[in-house]
Amino acid sequence: MLLIRTPRPVLAAVALTVSLTACTAQAANGPAGSDAPASKAPPAKVTVVDPAAGRPVTVTVTGGTIAGVKVVDADGGALTGRTGTGGARWTSDRKAVPGSSYTVEVTSRTADGREAATYRSSFTTPEAAQVNKLTLAPGKNTTVGIAHPLSIVFDLPVTRKADVERQLKVTTSNATEGSWGWVKDYSGRDRADWRPREYWKPGTKVTLEADLNGTDSGGGWFVRDYRTGFTVGAAQVVKVDLDRRKLTLNRDGRTVRTIPVSGGTPGGDKRSWRGTAVLMAKEGTINMNSETVGLGDAYDKMVDYSMRLTWSGMYAHAAPWNAAHFGRANRSSGCIGMSDENAAAFYAAVNVGDPFEITGKDTKGTVAEGNGYGAWNLSWEQWKAKSAVR
């Protein structure tokens, strides 16, 4: 359970102003009473706006220009920034983070170009009432199949989707075209997936820079950045024909294995899903219980070579108890079953992220976007429309 400290009242932005007089400028450049000529320019004024969390730090100078700005948090991390045209305004590149203390050091020059004294100040932003976190898939430094999207599931609701999406930068090694799309995960949480227009090209390297620290999701603040990256493996596609009760594994456009299978029983809740599902995980030997997926005819058994295709419980797996129906009839409880021997070989050959393109007349519908990785069941235009940034 996340422990949340009671937030302090949100403070209004405070502008701190200091006048840098010719006297202080002289003190900075030489001893008092020296023969150094005093600046004839009027005093420079420095204003630092202490922002609320989620806003950049700004510094302005009137009667002069900015010579340098340093903004550092309590951990020594610097907020970099840039000076605008004319040199009188500086804005940090990143936003201030909730519950953080910052020190600001500003050096300015007077209008005649003389360097004035350095001004220092500090401020602290209020704590976040709620902190949002996220889960990334695929895992960092993994190799996945050609259909795996870059997927982010958020712990708390995201009502400011455009603000969050603008902080998510995807880079690929071959300029792959793709788009973010917002869906409701099967868990009910908000999720953002980045899907390429077409299946990934083998060997593509993908990185994500999620510069979310200091971003308000609407349901909570992010207080850190995230980084991940993965590589795309072999071009494998699994085609499942439920009408003919067969599964075909294609690699680089060539058939490498054909397996007789039995899919979901027609005419009711035990039918299989159709459309493109993506292999989410290779779970090995697991317990399957019909009560967890709402089926009336109870079963509770250990199942070998289990390969998850949807969150709702559709798998490909070994099903030796159904051997009489492989290649002949669909008599499973919704999964794609095969012999132990075929399941072992198939399990070893496929990769997480491989697409399963499932066809059949009597199914219970198309795999939804949030029920696993069902984004491939939308056209490219439909998927792009799910982006929050137009």
C-alpha cells in the first residue's frame, strides 16, 4: 500500500525581486573605495518565480541581461534551461517536482555590460497528494516478437492524457512509423500503447524516454522519469484456422510447422476469440480453473506448455485429454489445445510478442485492445485516432 503524506497547502507562485545596484556591482568587482569607475547604468533587478509543482522555473532581469542561472535540487540534480531572445528571461527545460527543494543562483549584467553581484534564493514545492506510477512492457533489454507494442499501464487514472503523452518519446533504429493509443486495460486501469503501423521489422531497436517527473496525470503526480528499451526478434507469425482445426507457424514467410489443434466449443461461452492476439507470456505449467473465467462446467487441472494470449484466459497449451479432437473438432473451453509433443516443440519455437492470427466462423468476437494486446484488430486510422495528441 502506498503511504501518502498529507499535502501542505498549495502555495501561490511567489516572485522574489532583488535590485543589483552599482554599489554591489562594484563590490563584486573590486574593493570598496578603489579607483574602479562605478557603473552608470541603472540598477538591475532579478526576479525568480517560485513555481507550483508541474511548472518550469523562470528568471527575469530588468535593466540588464542574464549572465548565468543554476537551479539545483536537494539531491544535486540540475534543472537546465535556456535564455530567451534579448537575454532577459530564462526558463527551465523541466518542470519543478512536488515535494522538492531547489536553490537558485542568478548572475546578471547591467545594461552597460558590467557583471553585477550574484543573487541566490531557494524554494520548496508542496508534497503531492497522490503519486502515480506505471508498469512498462516489454521488459528492459528483452527481445520480443514483431507484434509486441510498447505498453504502459498506469496505477492511477490519467485524465490529462495529452500532457502525459507529450512526455513520452519513442525512438527506433530505423525510423519506424507508429502512434500512441489510449485504451482501458483489462484490469480497468488506463493504458497507453505505442503500436507501429505494421508489424515491426526484425532487428529493430526501440527505446522509450518517459520524462514524466513533475507531470500531473490528473489522478496523481509523477515523481520520477522512466527508461526502457527492447529489440525485435525473428519475423514469426502464427496462423490459427479454427474451421480447419490447424495451427501454422511461419518464419520469414515460410511454413516451419503445422499442428492439428482443437479450439473453443461452438455455440456458447466456450468459443475462442478471433482476430490477432499477441503472445503475452510463456507461463509453462500452470493451474487452470474454470471458475476464474466464469465457466459453468468446472475443471481444475495442471496444464503444460501454457502460452497466454489474452487476459481473459485464452491460451495455447498442451491438452492430451482432448486428443481425439485434434484436427477434427473444436471441443476446448476456449483455448487452443494440441498434443504434448507438438506443444513442447511449439513452445520452444515461439517468442513473446509473436502474433496469433486467428480465424473461424463460430467465435465469441474479436480480441479487444485491452484484453492483452489487441491493437492489431484496428485499422491504422482507427488506432491513430486513439492518440490524445492531435
